[in-house]
Amino acid sequence: MMSIEKTVSALGEFQLIETLFSRLVMADDKRIIKGVGDDSAVLNIPRTQHLLTTTDTLIEGVHFNSDTDPFILGRKALRVNLSDIAAMGGVPHWYVLSLAIPSTTSLKWAEEFARGLDEAGKRFNVSLVGGDMVASTGPIIITITLNGLVGEGRAIMRSSAQVGDRIYVTGTIGDSALGLAHRLGRVKISDAHHIEFLKHRHQIPEPRLSVGKMLQDTAIARSIIDVSDGLVADLEHICSASGVGARLHADKVPLSDAARAVLDGDDTNRMMQMVLTGGEDYELIFTASADIADAISDITDQTGVALTEIGEIVKGESVVTVCRDGEPWVLERGGWKHF
Ligand code: ADP
Ligand code: MG
């Protein structure tokens, strides 16, 4: 006889919360007065700290597919929020999860999703302290709201870039977009290791928490943003918030070996634009005054994350000029927008 897969409704709402979601908590977090299990979580915020709060929604059919591995989805859902806390220079602590799933969703899916959250939670030391669970008549909708702390008055905003600042970026840019493009059949890559690397970069973003925290501790960065919409689009967000312009040198943008190999192929122009505008890199862009080269190499030494200078803030109103070989280069596509 064929076994019928157990669905979430076999367990029921409260059992589901109890067995899957009430355990994703860091036992040593003394600031959690009450986590899952009451009408609201109760958290002890130190007087000297400001609370950071950020949220992200993932919708089946928009951000992921019904056949997306739920373990990877759980990891990614939390990591994209962690990246937003990194981009303020803060330390993440607590999150709530709102989960809308059809009652026919397999229990296995929910278990694997919770396992993904657990993995990311343990890795970055954050606790699930509450949430909501509803039956969806349509797609799966996952909303995570993450809270973090940063010293009073020390959150690093997008709005404080200054003319003359140098623009830096962490890690490498474009891997995620190329990984997605490969999956969608829009780019041909032959090297199996490169395919695997780019796919991983798309599926499992690496929130740059240690870099963000150090930029904040050392007061090096004037402004920070994380790259979700695309390098150019997110740099534009810094510019418009700060009332400045930027010059971005495309040839200085750091690339992985895999991305470099794609760009060495025959569609260099289109691929370079994909790198600059594709998004979901979850790297940090930050601006800093020109005289901090030593501090930059300290951060790289301590975090193991490469920091690369890619341009400078100039006078202007939210204009990003992309230069290649020193000449202005007009891109054909902007960053990702939902509407
Ligand atoms: P209420 O009806 O008071 O809003 P619920 O019955 O929705 O509370 O939830 C009961 C408890 O379970 C609450 O503490 C809530 O935060 C928690 N909870 C509900 N859904 C989730 C979830 N998906 N993940 C974690 N905790 C959850
Ligand atoms: Mg209640």
C-alpha cells in the first residue's frame, strides 16, 4: 500500500508550533523574559541600546517555487533579514515568524523549513520568540520580522554619505544573479564547480554581520546599505537618501572566479550588466572617508571578508555614473523593483 504523506493539518496549529517552532531559541539569551507561548514576547532591552527592527516576506510563486527545498528556504528567509541588521551595524537577537501555509502542506515541508530556520538561528545566534500561523487558500507566504540592538545613536544610516567618501563593497558581486540566470537557462556555464558555487551564492546568502558590527564599532563607515535590489540600484538608494551622487568603476567591482569566467565568455556586456544590476548579493556597500586604508585591512584580517574600493561619492542628486575604462557607461536595465 502506498503511504499517504502526513500534512500539517494532521498535527494541528498548536502542536505544530509546539513541536517545530517553540524550540528555535538560544537557551543562554537572558534578555528573553518570555518567548513563544504567550500573547506577546517580552524582551529586556538594555537602556543604552536602540532597537532595530526589519521585516521581509517571501511568497511562493514570486520569491520561490513549490519545489524549492524548504530547508534552504528556511535558511534564506532568516539570512536576508540578518543582512538588514548587518547593514545598520547592529547585532541581531530575536525574530517572529508569520507563516501562511495551505492545510495540505506536507508535514515534511514544515519540518524541513523549521530545520532551515534552526540552522541559521544557531549559526547567527538569534531566537524565534513568537509568530502567527494561518491556513492559506493560496500560496505559501513567509514573513519574518527580526529585531536587533545597536548602541544608542550608533545605527549607520543610508543618509549620511558625504562628498569625497570612498565607496566600498564586501565579498564579490553578481554571483547570485548569475546563479539564478543559469538556473533559468539564460546563461551557459560549463565548469561544474562554478555552477555549484554560483547556485550556492544564490540560495544561501551570507549576511555580513561581523563586517557591519566592526564598521559600527570603529565608526569607520558613514553610510551602509545591503545589496538586495542590485549594486547600482542600492548605491542609488544611498545617494538619494544622502543627497549626493556617485561614480562607480565597473572594472573595480570584485568578482568571484566563477563570475570572472562567465564575463570572459562571449556576452561580456550583457553579463557585466547582470552583475551590476542583478541583486540578491546581500553584500554590504559602505562609504567612508578617504584616509582609512589601514582600518580597512584590519577589518579584512579579522573577518576574513574582502573589502574592495569601487568608487567615490561626488556632488550631485542621486545619480550613479557607471564608468568602464574611465568612460561613462549607460546601463540598459535598472535594479529589481516589484512595482
Ligand atoms: P494569539 O491568538 O494570542 O495571537 P496564537 O494562538 O496565534 O496567539 O499563538 C500562540 C503562541 O504561539 C504565541 O506566543 C505566538 O507568538 C506563538 N506562535 C504562533 N505561530 C508561531 C510561529 N509560526 N512561530 C513561532 N511562534 C508562533
Ligand atoms: Mg492572544
